[in-house]
Amino acid sequence: MSIHPCCLKGFQWDGEPVGRIDKLEGTDVYITGSSSHAGILLIPDLFGWSFPNIRLLADHYAQEADATVYVPDFFGGEVLPFDLIRDEKWGDLDLAGFIGRNSRAVREPLLFACARALRRSHAKVGAVGYCYGGWAVFRLGAREHQPPLVDCVTAGHPSMLTKEDIDGVDVPVQMLAPEIDPAYNAELKLHTFQTLQAAGVAFDYQHFPGVVHACLVRGDDRVDGERLAMVRGKNAAVAWMKQFLHDE
């Protein structure tokens, strides 16, 4: 499966990240927040863990959802060259090689290990994933994990997601879905509705009209409606995490 090029059009959101760098299961991780009760594992898009926007979103989640948020480097230190991305020189980017080196099979063991580490240190654990991270949060919420690795998940414009991933999830699911999204297409959207409504899990679907795949991280204020969509997506994810990570 492919990653849509819209994922790679980055925009530097205003502000400076306030978290710290540490290690989680042997890999670099950005950590923000100080809650011992609630932890959130944030799996980013192809810009990776060092992209300022994803760290700023993590800061918002930490503050607004009262959680400690972890953004691990799931790409083994590899960063796609920002200059080629900025200039939209897609032919000069080895996307196929990048995805091969960071395939689901390659990164899933680290994904599960990070979630187990958070489960050991927090009473409640949520997972949020954008684009590449979309398939990952579904795998974290799969019913095969007993006891569950996470208590709830949010997926924003997921890539590499399969019908089997949707069939297998067994925790509360929130979908943040731009209207225009070849990666999370109409067939997958319909399958999500049909499957999760019959699965007996809490399900929240947020539709973002007029915007495209990757808008929820990119948040380009030069594109009509995109910054508003990013903020709305952040607010929705915060509300979902607060609902399931904190006692009522």
C-alpha cells in the first residue's frame, strides 16, 4: 500500500515544543506532560517523531487531556529530506524503500513493546496515530491482546489500514476522516461504519468536509479550511482521550 504525497507537504505550526528527549524501549522518544495516571502513545506520519507539528500536537494533548504523551522514533533514525519535500520533488524521494525499511512487519514489535512499557507505568493508556500511525493504533487495539495494550484509540487519515485491522479492533475507536483521502477511501470508510457499529465498541466518526489527507497534521493556514481542520481534529482527539483515560 502507498502513502499519499499530501502527507509530505509540511507546515511549521506556530510555537516551540516544550517536551524532552529520552529513551523508550531503546528508541528515541519525545515526552511531554507529567501525568502518572494517563499515557498516550502518539504515532506520527512520514515526517516522523522530530517534525515540529507532531510535537506541538503532543504538547496540546498532554496539557489538555492531562496525560503524558510519548512520540517514539519508529523510523530507526531515518528522516525524509525536508528540502525535497518542500520542493515537491517526489521522484527524488525513495518512498518505496522508506516504507520497506519501516514496514508494518518491521515496526510492529517496537510498537507493541512501547505500548507495554506505557501500560506498566500508567493506569490508563491511549493511542493516537496519523497517516502511517493509523494502521498502528488499530493493531494496538486488536482483541488479540489480552489484557488490552490500550484503552482507546484515535486514527487520523490512516494509511496502510486494512479491513482486517478494522475487523480486529476491540477498544473504543475514534476516526478523524478528511473528505478527500485516497488512502482512507470510501470503501474503507463504509467498512469502518458497518464493522464497528456491529462490534459493540464505542465508535466516534469525525468527518472533515473539503479538506484532504494529511490536513490534520500539516494545518497549512494558506490552504482554505486546513488550519481549522487541524484544530478541530486536535480538539476531538483530546475529548476522546479524556473520556476514556480519566475516571468520570
